[in-house]
Amino acid sequence: MVETASGDVDERRRVRIHAGPRPVSAVFPWALVGTTALSRHAASSGWTEAERWTTSGGRHFVALRACR
């Protein structure tokens, strides 16, 4: 199960967690993808979309299944 962005976005970044001005984590990779981009990346990696839904609070999710 993956939470996706609401729009058509496909971004990759390197981020770090801060507590105020002080970094409290190492830099790590982060991705922000919408459902269209997720489906495209999933298909090229051997996954298929099984279900997608939006909660009443406006959060978007996609359930993926490994291709057989």
C-alpha cells in the first residue's frame, strides 16, 4: 500500500529531518509521486495496481500487487 500525492507529480529528492534549525537525521532519498506516476513506475518494476482510493480527509492510496 502506498500513499500518493493528489496531483500528477513525479519528484525525487534527498532530504534531512530537522528539529528547528538543527539537523537530527542523515540525508536520505525521498520521492513524491501521484497515482499516474506510481502506476508507471510500478509496472516497470513488476507490480500492478490492485486498488486505489481517496479517504474522506483527501488522502490518496494505491494498493499494489506483484505481477505473476
